[in-house]
Amino acid sequence: MDFETMLQGSPNSSAVWIQFVSFHLESAEVDKAKAVARRALQVMDAQEEEERLNVWTVLLRLEVLYGGPESVAEAYREALATNDQLKVHLAMAMVYAESENP
């Protein structure tokens, strides 16, 4: 798939961005996956709150799984500052719950 072409047609689609993140994870390219998630947050319309929250949830999951405590805290603070805080707290709780289940 050509993700760039797909993104031109649907720049606010969290599903397409998340597929692009997954593509990089399949190749064990965690830094590229994180970069794609960050790029999505820059490109996506601020009015697309739910779509953006989906991407934030993926980025938080990446940080919990592959980052360190500092990068997790930084991403969490940033997510809280740019989204509905209750939704971010719930998303983070879900991420931690999923990361503890094998």
C-alpha cells in the first residue's frame, strides 16, 4: 500500500495513520512508527478530537511498550494538554492495563 497516497485522500483518518504506524512496527522500526504518529498529530485537523485521541492512544502505547519513563511522562503531559483530560486518563489506564496482560 502507498500510505502517502491514502493519507492525501484521508488526512484526518486515524485508521489510515494507525495502519502506517503498524507497517513500521512490523519491520521493528519503532522510531519511525513514533514519528508517523507524531506527524499524524501535526497534520490532523484539531477539530477531529476522537480521531486525534485514537492516534494519541497509539503513541502512548508505543511509549509504554518501547520508551522509557521520561518519554512516557512527556507524551502523557502533551496528550493531557491537547485533549480532553478525562479521555486521556482513561486511554492511559487502558494502555497500562493492556500492557500488563500477556
